[in-house]
Amino acid sequence: MASTATFGGRVSDAFWRKPRLLLALLLVPPVLWLGIVYLGSLFALLAQSFFSIDEFSGLINYDFTLKTYGELFRPSNFDILLRTVAMAGAVTLAAAIVAFPIAYYAARYANGRWKVIFYLGVMLPLWSSYLVKVYSWKLILAKEGILNWLFETLHLSWVLQAYLSVPGIGGYSLSVSWTGTFLVFLYVWLPFMILPVQAALERVPSSMLEASGDLGAQPGQTLRYVILPLALPGIIAGSIFTFSLTLGDYIIPQIVGTSARMIGQAVYQFQGTAGNIPLAAAFAVVPILVMGIYLTIARRMGAFDAL
Amino acid sequence: MHYKASLGLKIAAAAGLLFLHLPIMLIFVYAFTTEDKSYQWPPPGLTLKWFAVTWNRPDVWTALGLSLRVAAISTAVAMVLGTLCAAAVARSRFFGRETVSLLVILPIALPGIITGISLRSAFNLVDIPFSFWTIVLGHATFCIVVVYNNAVARFRRTSGSLVEASLDLGATYFQTLRFVILPNIATALLAGGMLAFALSFDEVIVTTFTAGQQQTLPIWMLEELVRPRQRPVTNVVAMVVVLVTFLPIVGAYYLTRGTETVAGQGK
């Protein structure tokens, strides 16, 4: 064969004789990049969480200690953890409830042109700029914004006022309340829930639903005992995104929300203005741990087949 | 038996879609408002003058230019690394295969703030000054997964016997790559590249940690959100950003339409 004489031909022959060589050549660049740039940085960060900061000099003390982790359990810090996990849970639950009808309709009833509309209808908000989406809610929730105007025009301002006076979820206005933060989180992460739920529902054969009806189940019973269990892996897959993204976000609570911090803000402040890298690192370990536990449970429930 | 959706389901689905779209549409109205001190609704009047004001703002152009350059280079790096990784994982079974796919997904599965602070402290540790290239380093890392997802799906559908036939007929690996593999995966790569570009163009959380004095467009925007200087300019930029990100998404959709896995599902 003429080509074997050329350089390309000789390399080709080597690949043919040793397929592992080709595999290694393919794998080395990406694994090196991710291993050094990403994993290297990640471990460097984790290592720093075992250092502590000297309270008098403000310098980092490079001796192994669990003291920094202990600081996480101080009431003011522990509140941040609880608040963030509670918010992530609430956002995930709400996202599942709002996403389900959209996903169900798109998977079961939409076809032809409507399928495209539903598809792009979820994709466009998913890929729209994150900051623009947050910004649009600043416009909506502002005191002079559209939502207040709507309540006023409908002469329902007293409802809004009553709601805002509820401690915990209310506040001076919606844009500085936990409800505001919650709404923005729900809005920004909702598409991440719709897509996997829709993917799971599309795999449910309609004959199964017909069988359930033929065997005498009411539509509600079919939903409860047939559709929901089959959609569950999709819901869990979606919840991985909504939960993880809420845990680590520091921009949304900074722009729309109260002055009480979430984990992301704490990490940002401790590494920045406060210069306390060890505590920032310890805070950053919490989402990793929570997600690790979450992913283990999700894997058990078969969520990864729906991704 | 019911083949028609119930009214309740229709209303819930429609309300959900409206919830997803109305806020973005609102931006389009605000870009034309005459009010420049507050977020007043309804707008007291409509004007086109903010488009001209925005056009003449050098800081917007600088930020846009930086964002485009970062996105272009990060996408190029991610396309090479993502495709290599996809080719390895899709075509063979080897020890540690699961680990490699986990490694690719990790930068996007863990919250962005962790990627960001890890990179920042690593750069500090080895004394790399923050620059254009530190931004690219971060962006390329989380863009790999988008290209990888698209490419791996296409590799799985492309029959391995095609490659074997090409080799049996005497083509070298390079000829096979050029004439068999690349034409087969081209649209998937293009779609993956577009999505990676969109992801990088929009990224803010990791960038706040890996940028020095430079402002990408999202960083510029964040600055305006925290400390508003000229609200109408922000409105116009927001509207343009929405329009610009629509293009790659619709493009990626039409490129991978009709295949099993349509691009863009795993942001």
C-alpha cells in the first residue's frame, strides 16, 4: 500500500496496531486541562479550609486544624447555611410544581408546530442572559414597577401590603423581601426543571395511561399512581440543577433580597473584603457536601437515566 | 379515554410559559422609556434616543469587545478538548471512563462560585496575575461540557462500522478523520460551539473571580445593577443581549433538529 510509506500512513498503522495509543492521545489533552486547571484548583481550595486565620494578625496560619469548620457552627454562620438550604428546598419544590404542567403538556399533547413553540419557549428563557433575567425582575418588583402598578390598578394594594407585613417572607417592598429572592430564583432556574421532567414524561408510553384508564382508574389516580412515579426520576434530575444552582448563587440575593446573607454571598465576602480564605473555603465545602449527598440519593432513585 | 388536554392543564401550561416570557418582554418596553431616574411603569413616554446614547458609550463597546474575544477563544479551546474527550469516551471502553465523564461535567454540576473561588485562590497561589487569559482559562473549563455533550451524542449515533470501512478501504486515520468523521459530526460540533459561545458570553459568576480590572459585558451589567449610573443604557444593552443570545439558540436548534438529542438541553 502506497500510503504506508508516508508519515500519515505510518502513524495510522501504529494506531491500528495499538488502539490504546490513539485513545491515550485523545484523552491526554482534555484530562490534563481539567485535571490541572480544575481539579488542581479545587483541591487547593479544599486544602485551605483546613488552615485557619490568626485573629490578631489576620494572616493565614498554615497548620492543619478543624477550627475553621468549627466556626461554621457559630449561630450567625449556621443561620446562613440553614437559610440557604431552606431557600434551595423551597425553590426546588416550587419549580417542580410549576414545571410539571408545562412539561406534561409538551410531552403528551403538543405536536407539530406546538412542539417547536414549547421547545423554543423553554430554550430561549433557559439561554437568555442570566443577568438580564435578574434585571427584568428588578424592574418588575420595584416600588414604582409593574407589579405594584397592577395591584393599584386592581385596587388590591391592601392585599400586597398585608402580605408584605408578614414577618419572614415580607419586607419594605417586594424587591427587598425573601419573596422577591424566591421569585427570581424560581424564574431563573425553572427551565432547568422543565427539560428533564419533559424528557422523563416523553418516555412514558401512552398505552400505559390508556391501560390505567381501562382498568378503571380515575384521571387523578392515573396521575398519582402511574404518571408521577414515572416522572420522578426526571423531577429529581431537575432538582439537582435547581438545588445546586440556588445553593451557590450570590448575585440574585445581592440584587433582589434582604440584607441577610446566603452561602454564596458569605463565600464572596470572606474571600474578598474580609480576606478570610480558610473560612470562605469551609463555606464552599458545604454546597459540595450537600450536593454529594443529594447526588448519591438521586443516583439510587435512578435520576441519572433521565439526564 | 381523553386525547384532549383538560382545561386546567392548558391554563397551567400557558401560565407557566407566560411566566417564563413576560419578564423578558418587559425589557423590550423599558428600552424605549423616556424615564431615566426610576423603573416607573407604565413608561411616561417612548423614545429612541437611548439607542444613540448607548451607541456612543465607549465603555459598552470595550466590554462587548472583550466578551466576544473571550467567548471566541474559550469556545475554540473547548471545542478541541470537548471533541477529543467525546471521541475517547464514545468509541471505547476503558478503565476510568466514568470518572472522565464525571470530570467533564463537574465544573458545571458544582455551583459556579466554587469553580470561581477555586480558580482565584489557585491563581493567587501560583502568582498568575489576573488577565484576559485567566478569564479564558475559567470559561474554557466549563464550556468543555457543552461541546462534549453534543459531540458524544453524535458519536454514539454514528456507526463505528463507517470508520472501520474507511480504514479497510485503505484510508489513513487522517483521511478518515477528514472525509468520514468530521462531516458526520460537523453539525453537532457547530451546535456545541454555538452553545459554548452563548454560555461564555453570558457567564458572570466565575468571571467575577477570574477577571482583574477587565470588564466583560456581564460584569459591566452587574456593575450597573449594583450601582446604577444610567438606567436607560442598561435597558438598551439588556435588550440587545437578549436578541443576540436568541440567534445561537435558534441556530443550534435548527442544526440538530430531527436528531434524537436536540442541542442545548444541558446548559
